[in-house]
Amino acid sequence: MATTKTPDTLLRILDYSTRADPYPLYAELRETPVALQGDGSYVISTYRELTDILHNPHLSSDVRNLSHPVEAFERSGTPAFINLDPPEHDRLRRMAMRHFGPPHTPGLVAGLEPDLTATVGSLIDDFVGKEQIDIVDDFAYPFPVTVICHLLGVPREDEPRFHLWVNAIIDSIDYNPKTDPKEKLTNGQQATTDLREFLGGLVEQRHGRPGDDLLSRLANDDGPDGRMTDDEIVATANLLLIAGHETTVNLIANGMLTLLRHPQVLRRLRDEPGLVVRLVEELLRYEPPVHIIPWRASYSDITVADTTIPKGSRIILMPASGSRDPNRFHDPDRFDPDRRDNQHLGFGSGIHLCFGGPLARRETQIALNELVRRLDRPRLVADPPPYRRSPVLRGPIHLHIEQGDG
Amino acid sequence: MTGADILRAFKRDGRIVVVGASLAGLRAAEALRDEGFTGSLTMIGDELGEPYDRPPLSKQVLTGWVPADGTKLPRRRDIDAEWLLGVPASGLDLATDHVRLADGREVPFDRVLIATGVRARPWFVESEAALDGVFVVRTREHAEGLQRALAAGPSRVLVIGAGFTGSEIASICRERNIPVTVAELAPGPLVGALGAMIGEIAADMQRAHGVDLRCGVKVTRLEGDEQGRFRRAHFDDGTTIDADVAVVALGGIRNTEWLRDSGLAVGVWGIACDTGCRALDLNGLITDNIFVAGDVARCPNPIYEYRLISLEHWANAVEQAEVAAHNMVSGQADRWPHLSIPLFWSIQFGVNIKSVGVPTFADEVVVVQGSVTDRRFVAAYGYRGRVTAAVSFNNAKWLDHYRQLIETAAPFPPPCPTPDQPADMKPVPVDFPGPTLLAQGATVVVTGHDPSERRVTSVQRHR
């Protein structure tokens, strides 16, 4: 059952040459819903099995539960809640959510809307006079970064510094000891240390100075769970900062790319801005920003689709494949913004469901609406565009477009 | 004409009547149109106004956050129906296929869906129930009235019955800083639905929030003043309590009286049907054009030894309505069984309570994840060594896993450890109060000797 006919499918997915279109490989992967790999890890790629295991309390996000820890996972410092299990995960996520969403902070995302619209507007204003626009560098990257910095209370002028750190960290996520130079890992570890030190400095300044930004609120919290330690605040801020940097950018860039590949949908969105709500959900299914959850562990034996995964095994989840599973979605390889039955895995599922999902949704909705409203006959310069290295957080590294008569 | 021709003709211009214009009725109507039914569709409802959602009536409406008329159900599509609202159905004539309305009108049908739901069980003394300040909560008007009474700042509210609705209302009172007494016959709140262990936790939760909780007592009399205002309640232990508002939360009565002479298998537990939502007649024979969905449907569930179970759950109404609608316009071979695992939720005292399965179908219960003291846990229920239900307090995201355990008859107690497992994981008896329904006497008698003349006759059903 778990033995696959094509044992190298995952390796080919991880290989950069397949980055532009991994979907046929996902289909190949789905032929074995729970596939045992040569190194003893298990890949899960079908929708039902993914949703099952994401709600299974025996699945651990804590790498300390792996029987053979992988080098890349050996992180320094306090883990963020994304890498923890209940009860610690629940406590830290709850304490962070107090300041981000309902019931304690309802209306935060809605309250940001004027800022989001203004930021998007001014970035698009800067397109004027440019012959070519890079949707990634000129728009999809600076927009969410501005938003997450504002939200956390990280000074905007420090952005170039942590841009480098975040890139190094992301680069090291899919470190492969067999093929990658050791520096890829050590650079990532150094960047983690530097970024944490930088955030630690910010947290220290916030003590006793209540403010509206997330760092101030966390540093001065007096909620029912008490206050996070400084290390926990740094770990949380670090997580939100990286997630705020590296995911929405892909969703927006993938979104613009998808619209340019479906010009009739782009025209429709221009006439019918309300369509954007469903359209972004379809994007999260069709071209999601996060393709792979590369590290989960079985806390005890887990049976999925008649395969028993032994305790301590590494489990690799393929949510982007699950969202294209024909056993769950009708005509899954068609981009259909009118799709109604669309419980995609774009934000994951279960207790680790994307923390920033409501913000990412609204950011992308506003970004795409404004782009199609204000761009004049936008056209792709290269299709496919060049991609980032990461198969995990997948998206174009540049998305050059022309507009008007240029 | 072949069967397929007849079905096609029916889907094109047949007549479907839906009795009950609430959640199940509306969702069924929408599903019928989704299924391609283009014939005439008539919606009959005893309440005026558009279909609305009831769960917020004991929650957000009572806090004053959402106005009572702000809970209209979202329309998923246009249903192009004729609406006959404000008049209840009073009879069903299976010989001529008509629904009779209370005003004498008769509505003919080819197929009918019965979704008349439940009404609140009133206080048992009519004159006391009529006192100013005595409420039940089932309709929009009820919730609006109670909300106004709570907003007026009563000195104390008495909630009679600590089931889900009663507990939610007590929670709202505390949220609004109104003194509240809860009177419950059972040893604890929610005991009837979730058993003694959860009942104890729920009792602690209520008391920690300042509820004056009195268990094992019965309210015997509601006393009013000369102006007909509720003032005082008397308990069976001889004590009394002064309050300005009494909320009677003693569950519901299924709206089946109008079917008394219909010849269907109707009782206090609802209308018996098969998993395809087709009603059974009095003899237990299946009908072919009478369908049932929602709170009134009493449907066999194979997971629970094929017992007939009726559920007053939101999700059940939706799922059953969709299955019923599909089967109403499908041939025998294409019909679906309604086989979903029951699911419900409640919000009270800052805790999200959610349950999957049938907790009353259990002999043991065990906390499998989280911590009871933190009010953040999952408890699994088992019956003869298999998982039959689970309840979560602020831990709902795991319930899908327990639904699977129920569906696969997984062993109880669940054997494998989880990261968040309590140190002491020992199953305890589930301990439900006795099956009171069994004591209500026979509802039918069987007559005749020859197999061709054996028949069931009803004797008394409604109380």
C-alpha cells in the first residue's frame, strides 16, 4: 500500500527544474496516498488523508518527537507555536490571538483596510512611467512587509536587514545534507540568531510602554494566561514576521500570474470587484503560497488509508496536492472563480490552521482588485516566470509585466 | 411511460409542498432547485416572515449584540416558491394527497416534505405561564421579549432547566451581570445530554461564574403579584426564590399533532422514517411520497444499532434536508441514505462545547486530551468497547478525528497516546438519568390475526 511505483517523485518535486509546474508530479504522488520514502519518511498527498491526519491528535509538530532528528530541524532557542503541540501550542497561540482576532480583538483586520488600500495605492502610483513592472519586487513583496512591520511594530527602516535574514532562513528550510553546501544551513542558523537578537532588542524597549502594535501588546499583556516570556514573544514575532513576509507575497504574485493566464477572468474581476472573495479562495486552492508541510512527526503509531505509520516517523504533507485531488474537487486543474464547494487546504487545517489567514485574504483581495482596476492591458513578459528556489513556499521570484502601449 | 419518464415529468412539472419554513424546509427547497426540480414548490410555515436561524436566539440576540430580526437565514439561491406563511398546517390527507391548513385551505401535492420542527415546552400551569416575566425561548419573538426583559435590569432571573438552552441563557445573564438562579431536576447541568462527569464540570463552571445553581430540585409553582407579574418561585424542598424573570427551558415538543390522523408513524419522539427520509406509516410500512427532515424526523442510524434517533441539531437539519430533497426527485436506485454522525455545539461561560456522535449511547466516558481544570479537553464516550461519541470543551478542532473513530467502530478507550494526554486516563461510568421516555406508556396497539389483516392502531400519543 505504502510502496510507491515511482519512488523518486518527491525528489523530482524538490528539484528546481520542476518548480514552474509541479502539478503533474502531484498527480503521480496521489497514486500512492501515503507513500513510504527511501529514508523512512512518509508523504501524504491526497485530500481525505491530509484532512484526516491534520485532525489526528497523534500527529506532532514538535520535531523532538522524531526518532531520527534531521539536521535542518535542530533549531536554536524557544520554538514558536507552529513547532509545538498542545498544551504549549494552544497556550501560546491563544495568547497571540488575543491581540490579533476575535473574540478579544475583533475588527483588527477590518480596521487595517484603509491602510491596506492606501499602501496598495501608493505602490501602484509608483508604476507610472515604468516600462516594465516587476509585480514581485515592486508590489507583492513590499506590500505585506509594510503591513506586518506596522502590525508588529518593527521599524520600516530596519527592513533591508531582516530581508536578508528572512531569505537565509527560508533558504535553509529545505536544506538537504546530501546535495546542499553546509553554508546553506549555517547561514540560516546565523540568520535565525541575528533576527531573534534584533527582535529581542525591540521587545526589551517595549516593556512598560503600552502601545497598539503587537510587540507592545505582547510585552505588556495582562490576560488570563499571564504574559509570554521575552523568548516566547521573540519566537512568536519571528514566526509572524517570516510568515508575513514569505507567504502573502506568493499568493499575490501567483494570483496576478493566474489572472494574466486567464484574461477573461481578469476582465470579469475588473467589472465585478465582488468576485474577488471567491476568486482568492480559488487561488488558495489552485495556486497556494504554501505547497509542502515538510516536518511533522508521528507521536504514536498512526493509521492512514490502511497504512500504519510507525511512531517517530517523519511525515511530509502535500497540501497543494490535496487541493488538486480529483476525488475531492470537480475538475481540479481548472481555475474556476465561481467554484462553490471549495474547502481547500491553502491555509492548512486543524489546530495549526494559518494564524494570519484572515489578514492574507484581505491583503490579497485588495491587491488584486486594485491591480486589475488600475493596470492598463497588463501582459506577461515571460511565461512561466522565474521561480524562487523553495518548493515549500512556492512562487515567482520575479513577475515582469508590461502594460499600456509599452 | 417508464419509471424514468415519470420521474422526468415529475421533476419538470410536479408539485412539491414543504411543510415547515425554517432551516430544514428552506435548505430542502434550495436543494430541490439545485437538483433540477422545476415544478411548483409551496412553502407552508406557521410563523410570519422569512426563515431565520435559531442558534443565535439564546446567544448573540440575548446579549443585545444582534437584533432579533437580524438572524435571517442566508439564501443560497432563488427557490421560486409560493409562500403560505402565518397559518399552520392542520392535517395531511394521504388518500387524496392534500395538506390542510388551519384556515381551511387545502394544498395538493405529488410529494410532501414534513419539516415542522419543535416548539418550546411551555410551563405546565397555563395561568402561571401567562404571568408577565415568564418566558420560553424558541422563536424570534420570544428572544426579543426576553432580551428586552434582560435589558430592563431584573433583580434576578430564574432559569428552569439546565440543558443547553437554559445554560446558555444563564451564561448570558452573568455576562450582563444579572443575578441568576438555575434550577435543574438532574444532579447537574447538561447531564441528560452528556452524562454525570460532564455535568459536574458544567456545574463547577456555572458556579465559578456566579450562578446560583440548584440541582436535584423541582420548581413547583410560579407566583405572580396582583398586576400579574412574576415575583417568586416555589421549589419542591419548600424553599422559594424571588425573581422578576423566569425562563422555562424544559426542552421542546415536536410539532406532530397535525399528523394525528394522517396514518403516519407519529409519536412524541417524531415521525419515523427510513434513512432515505421517507416516512413510515402507522404499520411501519414505507411511504413513497412523504418525506421527513429536521427535528421531527426519527431516523434509524446504523452506527447506533439501527435505533431510531431524532436530533434537534442544526447540522442534522441541513444534512437531512439535503438527503430528503435529493431522494424526492430521484429514482429508487439513485437514492441516498442519511448516515451522518450527529454534531452539535454550544457556547456558554466563555467555553465552546462541541459534540460528535450520540453521547447517550454509551456506558463509559474518559478524558482523552487536554485538561479538565483548564476547561480545555476532549472526552470520548464508549459503548461495549467501541467509541460512540466525543465531547470537546474549547478543543473542537480534534473532533473530526473522533468522528472517524466512531465511523470505524474504533476500540474504546482509544489506545494510542497523544502529546496532550491527561496523566490519569481512566474511563468512568457515563451515568445518565433513567430512560424516562420508556415510562410513557404504549402509543399503539396491534389488531388482527391473519397476516393480511394485521394492523397497528394508535391509542394515545400526545401529552
